[in-house]
Amino acid sequence: MTRIALQPLTAEAFAPFGDVLDTSGAPDRIINQGLCGRFHDRAALDFADGRAGISLFRAEPRALPLVLDLVERHPDGSQAFLPMSEAPFLVVVAPDEGGTPGRPRAFLTQAGQGVNYHRGVWHGVLCPLSAPGLFAVVDRIGAGPNLEEHWFTEPYLIET
């Protein structure tokens, strides 16, 4: 089984796959009588058709090391995951190589970080590492399928 080392989630490392949603740096604007910092327009939402919707996902926690045998992608829309707790979670992405995923990369978020997968990016399933695994998800709501799955013939092992 091929091993994949876990790496910290940074905007630079994740840029080919999507956006890191966090509050690093100074806020873009100070609002609400000076009591709130707004970190403005942090994700590029992209939908072929349909509309943006917000759903809530409750996922069972996973543990490391983790066997990765499946990735998926959404060809008609980006997908943002916003944790509703301060717990880190596992983010897995893979480059597209002619319609199939290449070698996956694994990232560990910091408390309070979320991600927005670009449209068509291969990614792992939602993997909270502790309870509660509660996320707000912004993605495409529309007619027709928007999911492709790929099962690896040889699974990967994600380690710390």
C-alpha cells in the first residue's frame, strides 16, 4: 500500500485544488461599530448551472492512519466545507490526470480552517478527526447528477 504523509493545510500548497478559508492576516474590513473583522470574499464559488445552497453535514469521526480507497469530484460546481467546531479535519485532494485522479495529497487543517474545492477537483470524503463532525457546506443545488466517484485499485495509507 502506498503511503501518503500528512501535511499542514496552507493556501499556497492547496491553491491548485481550491481555497483555504480562514482568518489569517488582518481583516479586510472592520464592521459593526468596530467590533467585527470581515475577511471578505475568501472563496471562488463556481457553478455550471443551478444555484448555491447551504446544507449541513454530520459525519462520523475517522482515525489516522486512514486507508484511502475512494475519491470523488463534482464537475458542475465548487464545494465549500466550513467546520462548525474548532476541531481539525483531514483534507484529501488529487490532481486530474486525463479524467482520473493522480497521486493524492493529504492535508490537516488547523482549528477554524475550512476549504473550498474548485469545480471538478478530485477529493476525499468528509473526514472529521473528532466529534462533532458538523459542517456547513456550500455547493451546487440543481438538476442532474453532479458526482463522479473513483475507486483506487490499490488503496493509499494516509499517515501523520
